[in-house]
Amino acid sequence: MKERRNMPIYTVNGMNCSHCTKTITEALLGVDPTLIVKTDIEHKTVTVLMPNESAEKQSIDTEIYKNVIVDAGYEITAVAP
């Protein structure tokens, strides 16, 4: 199994139920099916884990995943490292 690392934690406004988490998870997996997506409804957070990559690719992916969540209909209120 490939080693994985955490990507930033996205705080997502409007993620209130399991349907929301499913929508976000499916949207992210549609971009990269190798991701592991962890959601927390109580704290309204989404954490994405992916295979280790370069710092440059991580920066690009952080923006891509943010845009995917926004395109799914949710607002990102914070991104934590």
C-alpha cells in the first residue's frame, strides 16, 4: 500500500448531513479515485488523503480540490494546513 499524507482540512459551509458528505466525497473521487476522503459533519470539515507527492503538486491539488467542493455547491470558509 502506498504511503499517504494529509492534505489541508477544508471547512465547508452547508455540509449538514450524510447526503452532503456523499456529494462532496463522490465529487472528489470523480477527480481522483485514489483519494481517501474523510468528512466530519459536526465540525463541517473535509480532509483529503492522497499518495505522497511533491510540494508543488500539493499546492495545485489543494486548489483543485477546493474548486471541486465549491463546484459541488458548497462554500469553503477555511483551509487549514
